[in-house]
Amino acid sequence: TPEAAHVMGLKRKAGPSGQYERHLPEIDDGQDWTSPDKTLRIMQSHLTIDCKRLASAIQHGCSYEAMKSYLQSYRKKTVRQNIRKASREVAPSIFYAAACNSVLAVKLFLHYGADPNAMKPCQDGYKMPLLAFVIDHGAANSIDTIEMVKVLLAWGADPLQLPPSLWFPIERPDYEKVERRSQDLNALTGWCRGELYTNLQHAVNLSHRYLLHTACIMDKPREFEIQIAKNHNVAGLLQIPYYLIGQRHAAVQIKHRILQHIEICTPYKTPLVNKISSNLRLLAIKKLAYDEILTRISGKYIDKVTSLELDCSQVIWIIITDIGRQLIETYYSQELKHLTDAARLQEPLNRLNALLESEFRETLSVPITGCIDTFVPFLPFSPDEKLAIVHRYFLDLAATVKKPIQLKKAPKRHIGQCELDTLDDGYLCDGIVKSYYVQELGARSLVQGVAERIEHELYREYIKKGRRMTSHTSKGSIESWTIGTYTVWHDPSKDDLNIFARGGPIVSP
């Protein structure tokens, strides 16, 4: 898009001459890029794919559709070979897709064999990994890069390419601990020093830290597992844990269960169970009341909401229930809560699943329990997961108030063009968790905390300005707003969350 091209065109230098620059080099290929989509369509007639010109087209704002059409016009094997070869160039093409913050474009490159651990020169002869570039470039241009980081980690980017002192502990890393920083510098992280390290301190936010830490402690899919998933066209199943906050036990359990069913369809399954799960590549998720289960798992079923006819042999039926909630919470408190995040992920839940099955037999009938193929317990959130949830909703709020003011077109917005930031995201999110988290309500209680305290304070301070919005205002500059916390010093014993919001126009240097 033109906006993406504008972002890529920003040249924000960091540090004195000789230090790295936070932008990609402009590609001078002599091509007329007045209409990049049209030029790419013309290039489809060329005999071979040109990754350099593709990168130039991206830099000049070509659309995702044009990019996809260009790559699909060549044999997949040829495209993969050229993109892999281009990954060893000075600035691989995938960097230009990442600079647009286009998740679809980056996924497209990864699908065609681009290296998620690709590198580009940065300073002193070192090379900067794509993962670090995405985070740093996003901070330099006020872009939310959380989804991009998820994609790169899910496709195999190594989180240890960034020094652990940047992302652990999740709540508040100890950046100034010199001996720890010196231990971080190795073959993977030697590039991260000086001003680059300082910039990344400000660029890596709490959600980044959570994703990097979680990717580091999760078991990577085994080669045989990847082969099974790819051959059955369910490779995305292996990436599910990277896109969730919490519930990684559930994601891993479902992944193993589905792959097991696909690969080993045992003959002892009853016809009833075979009807439920005979084809797991076609997924349609339904929530059922208990009295509906036995009457709807065979034959055809007309959905009441969509009026569509479902073939029940191609549906995974899911019962979402509170049965066993107390059992899960008790088991978590006694067996899992005291463990580290890494140890908790490795802990098997066979005994908990057996206890849940027993409780289902007592609460429901035996025939219904016998139809359930797998019990998937949702565990309470860990302390780090609670922080990540709060920060995710804070980023959602930031994205909402950053949208342009609209007084005439729908949806009408009178509060907008605000760039939201925090003084200390760990401290702020921890305060929301301590004041608002209710285990029975889960994430909903944290959403309420963000709305009642951060959103409310921002709104209160915004309307204090007392200005009337006009068409001229809607074309104005972005305002920078900071959300922070303060302590009531006259009463230090009072455990209260005090939040402030202050803002004003961004002043160009």
C-alpha cells in the first residue's frame, strides 16, 4: 500500500556516522515503478524470477495480490530456489516484506522457502537477524509488530538471536547488569551491542518479551512430526502454540491427538466415534448442549444460525463446559503452580485427564462420556501470561486511538491520532493484574481493568483539553500520549493503582 511504501521510505538514522541506520537500502534497478502492480504483471512474462526487482516492487508499494500473482506465475521449485539464494544477499527480499509490516507478504515468502533467520549487515561487520530488524524497525516507525514476531517464531526464527537480557525476566529485564550482558554476547548475539542494544531496550515491549521467552522454552516440532503434518496438509497445526497466550498444554495436546488420529486410525474405534472424527482436515467447530450430542453426531444436521447443512462425518464436535473447573484449579494449585514456565510445559497431564473423565461420568451419562475422544483442560493463567494479556489489550487500545479522527464518515471518531506509550509496561501491567485479576473470570477481568483504569484515564485527560474537533483537526499531526503509574507517597502502606495519562503534539527534532 502507499502507506507501507511511506513507512519503508522513512530513513531514521541512529547514532553518529559509521553506526547502523534503521532503514533498508533503496534498490536502484532502473525500473519505472510509477505503477508497481502493473510493472509486476509485465514482469511475469520474463523467463526467470527476479528477487531483486520483486524487493524493489515491495519497496515502492506493490500490493500483496500482485506479489502473490508474480510468484505463482513461476514453478514453485524455481521460486523456492531463487528465494533461498536471495536469502544470502546483502538485504534479502523478506526484509522488504517485513519492513511493510505485511504479515501476509512475510508468510508468502516463508511459504516459498525464505529463511526466518535471514541476516542483513548492521555495524562493525556484524549481521542483524530478521527478528531483531522487525522489532527495531517497528519501534522506529511506531508500528505494532507483535503479529509479525509471532509469525517469524512460528516459522522457526531463533529467539536466542536476541540477547536474553533484553527479554527476561518478562516483567522487567535487568538491562544494566553488565556481567549478564557480557554473558549474552556469543556467536548468535555478537551483533547486538552499543547503540543497537540501547535502541532494542526501548523497542522490545512486554508482549515481545513474552513471545521470545515462550518460544525459547517450548519444544520444537520433531522432523518426523513436521513430515507427517506437511504430507497431510496440516502444517499450520504445528504453529498453533505460538499464536496463543497461555493454554499451550491444550494446544500441544490437540496437535498430538489430531496427528495421531490422521496417521493411526485404529480399528477398535466405535462407529459413533468414527462418525465424529473421520476426516480431521475439514474442520467445523460447533458448541453443543448436552442433550443435543447423541441426536446430532450422525448423518446430516441443519445449522440453526446459518441454515447450512453439515455432514457430521466431517465435523469435530466440541463441548465447552465448566464441569471440572474446580478440579482443574485444585490440580493446578497443588501440582503445577510452583513450577517454572519451562517445567510446567513439560509436565504431563495424564492424571488430570483421568480425573476429568471420572467426573464427567459422574455428572453426565456414561454413553455421552464414551463419545468424548479427548479431554482438554484449560489451565489457569501463569503470572507472565496475565501480564501478556493485559499488554495485548493495551496494544489493542493503542491501535484504536491511533486511528484518524473522522467527523463525517462512518464510523465517526472524535478521539484519534494518538500515539500511546508507557513509561514501564511491566509495572503498569502488573498493577492491573494485582488490582483486577479474578481467576473465575479469567482474561475478562483483565479486559475490565484496562477499560476502567487506562482507557478511562486517557478519556478523562483527553476531554480536559476542551477543544472542539473540526475538519482541520482531523488533518492534524499525531499526538504522543504516555500512560504511567505513580505512588501516593503520603500513604505508602496503601496498595492502590494510580494511573496517569499525559500527552501533546509530537515535536520533530
